[in-house]
Amino acid sequence: MVLALAVALLGATAASASPGRDRQHPPRVDEEEQKGLAPMSAPMSAPMSAPASAAAPGGVDLDPGDLRFEQHRLRYGSPRQAHLLAEPLARMSSDLREYLEPSPEYPLYAGGVVLASRHGVVPVHDAAGMAYRYTDVDAELPVDQQVPMRKDTIFDLASVTKTFTTIAVLQQVEQGLIDLDEPVATYLPAFAAHGKDDVTITHLLTHTGGLPAWIPLYSDYPTVEERIAAVLDVEPEAEPGEQYVYSDLSLITLGLVVEEVTGEPLDRVIAEGITEPLGMTDTMFNPPPGLVDRIAATEAQPWADRPMIRGEVHDENAWSLGGVAGHAGLFSTAHDLAILARTLLNGGRYGHHRILSEDMVRRMLVNENTEFPGDSHGLGFELDQRWYMDGLSTPVTFGHTGFTGTSVVIDPLSDSFVILLTNRVHPSRDWGSNNPARRAVARDLARAIAVRPLEGRDAWYSGVGDARTETLTAPAAGGGRLSFGLWYDTEESYDVLTVEASTDGGETWTTLQEFSGFGGRQWHRVTAQLPEGDDVQVRWRYASDALYQGRGVYVDAVRVGHHRLRDGDFTSDGWTLSRN
């Protein structure tokens, strides 16, 4: 497959990836490295990595079935012990604090906690800002009454709750109580109302069941029983499998399915099946009053007659359902979530306790939404979402975000994860999104994972940044065969490396090849035919758009014919020599 063609065929666009990614409720504002060498030429054979399957447009596709899981327990240690570079990792703490400052008018959050880990080692666990600062949108607590953020601050996870409900569903699948392909109405007959007979469990796990995103249960229905009935009776907006709509109702329904097949309330199922076996002692629905001093505040909701919320679930619908729902309601800490993330990277096991089989974890990471480019989704977990996963994105990177300012990004290819918990709705959701902070900490971890030069001590590196163009130029007198090593990881079709040649001293350039997307985190050998002439030059031009980043491009071991180019042969505008 020729990469120049592959770039044109890419389906995910920046426009489709950016809007609506901060999901809000009314007032609603929608929201290691492997050193193998794979050959490339023009036309190019499909780049392969391990694990890998058929090449996807623009890069390497991955088969979750080939994933091999490491086995680690969490321990605190140094970047070196985590096989991470110290300098980019150190930026994580400064990035956490950067967004405490007004940007441009308000901070992104009052406070936050970040935790990053690789191979079971936790080299970063930091807290900054305030867990409780405001009494209202325009009023702060006296300084001596404000509550600093702590590493063990408990946060309202919001939609990160959906991942726990997903695991509970998959546990029932493994026990034979739920079939992923079975209609939901098999378990909840009332759900069949309004033609929803063919909506399956998988449809709900992937938000393709045709359900609306949300309805105001808390205000339109006076009792819990009526609210549940309204969820089951909801009219679909599309046929199952016809469109992707991120839907709280889907996960509320799945929580009800779990309760039906187990005969237990959802909070008990999650406690007995997930949090208690894993020792996640700070993870719970409806935390007791005795923990309130450790809980981050969220916001006041005058439309629901709720003053500044602290210790109760922020989501209005989950609150109206008694604080326990499939889509929201769980509270937790960064360390507890790290246990869950490590469990999944271990293939469903932590220590002596297994919550899912390895096969089920692999099955969970298969993209079910290939018909909806930009909305890749496994069973309950989002996949490859650069808008918050940034440089950690791959076709099998998984995670989730929560409206209150929470996020988890798990990268099985580097055996790493990063957790960012903030109180970004404190004091008001109208202050905006914390997506820039989510991307920043993910980028920091990604940059801390070394890319070793293909040959020698260093390689040319493009760097990363929004709306930039960097060029690397070298003489290629006489033309002939160009050969070089290439490592690339960019936002598909929007951040593109173009290899060009000039025969007139750089006045005009002809495209030889283009590369964009996920390159498998390995070096590739690229070859191309240069034009003949005494004034031939070759140029690598890396151009990025205004939003989202990968890990950039590395070029090494450049040869023109049999001549190996040295570092001094190159003219760089933005590229640097990197040893990592």
C-alpha cells in the first residue's frame, strides 16, 4: 500500500474528533518501543509491528488478540526504574500546576492529582491546588478554610464510572449470565418499547444502540421507579448500529441489566466483583459523611436546588437515582484507579485476584465502531482518542473521561498509564474543559518513553507542536536511490511528513512520499528514487495542524546511493538531534 494514497483515505478528522468531547448535563454544553526494522518503499509494503495485523490506512493496524500482558504490582520508584526519561516526565507536575492559572479568563480547575506509571513503577504522583475553594461561582472561601488538594483526595469520577459498569457486565458474560449479542430486552422486557427489540448488549457498550444521549430524569420524573421506567421506555433516535451517540442512557440500562441477572444492586456487584478483591478501599458510591474532608468539591446546581456539592454525586440523573447508576456515581482516588489500570494491563489480574480473563480484556479492546471513524470504541472503553490521549494514542490505547474533570489513559503497547483527576466543574462547569491538561500529561508520559536511534548515537527528531512546520534538508547530488530509517506517530492525515526532492536549489519541490498516522512504534526502512541532477536536494517537511499531537517523526541512517549522510550534511529548521 502506498502511503501517499493511505493519507488521503484516512477517515478520522480533526473536525470530527474535537467537538462534543466534554460531555455536560443541563445546562448542557455538549461536548516499547520495538527496534525491529520493517521495509518501506514506493510503492510501499505494509508496515508491520508486533502485535500487528493488516495495515490500516495511514499506518499500522493492531490486533488486540495478539497482546501479551506483563504482570506487575504497583510500587513507587524513579523514572529510571520505570524505564522512562526523567526530563519530560518532570514536566507532568509543572503542567498540572500550569492550568491552575487563568487561561484565558478562568483556570481549568481549582486543583488536581496526576499519577503516571510504567511496568508497575509509579514515578509520578502529585497534587496541586485546592480540593475545596469556592462557595459559589463568584465567591471564595476564606483562605484559612480552603482545603488543599492531596494525593489521596477522593474525586467524583463521573463517567469513568462507566468503565466499572462495563467490567461488571463482562464479568456476567464470563459467568454465562449475559450474552453480548443478545437483545437487551431478553433481560429487561420493558426495554423493547418503541421498537428497541434488536438493540443488543454490545450496541449499548459501544453507544450505537440508537438511544438519545440524555433525558432529564431528575426534573421530569418524581420517583426513582418512574425514572427507571422512563429509561427503559425511551424512544430511540436511530436504528441500532446506524449511528454513534455517546449515551448515558445506554450505561444506565446496562447497570439495570447487571442488577437483573445477578439479583444484586449495582453498587454491591461492583464492590464484590471489582473494588473489594482489588483492595480499592477508597472507591465507592455514596461515600459516608466521615470522608467528606477528603472529597473534592464540584459545583452548585441551582436548577436542581443543590448548593455547592461535596460528597454527593455531581451528575443530576445519578443523584436522582439514589447516587448509584451505571453511567455515574462512583468516587475514587488516583491510587485506586491506578490499581484498576494495572489490573487491566496485567490482563485482568492483580496479585492473587482476577476480575477478568485475559481473553476478555483482549476482546474488550477490539474496535466495534469501524463504521464510525473518529469514534473508535471497544466494549465500554474508548479507543485511540487523541483529543485526550495525545501521544499515547494507538489503535489499542484505551480509557475514559469524566465530566467532572477526570480521565484515565492506558497504553498496553508501552505497559503504561496516566491518570488525571481534577475538580474542573468547581465552582462552575461553565469555566470550560480541561482537555488541554489531559493532553499535556499524556504527552509528557509519551515523550518520556524513549525512541532509540536506529544507528549510532542520535537521530533527527521533528519535535511536536500545534500549527508548526519543520524542515530537514540535505544535499543529494547526482540523485539515485534514497534510503532512510523512519519512526513516525502523528495525528492521522492532519500531521503529515512529506518527503520531497528539488532539482533547482530548493526553488520548487516534488513530493516523493507522505506519511501520517500510527507507525507501529518501530523503525521502518524507507526507499525512494530521487531525480537525477547536480543540484538535487532532499527534504523532510513535517507539518501539523492546530489541534492534537502524536509523538512526531524521527529520521536516521540516511543514504543517497551508497553514501551515508552525516549530521553536518543536514540543514535543520525546527528538527533537532535526539539520543532518545
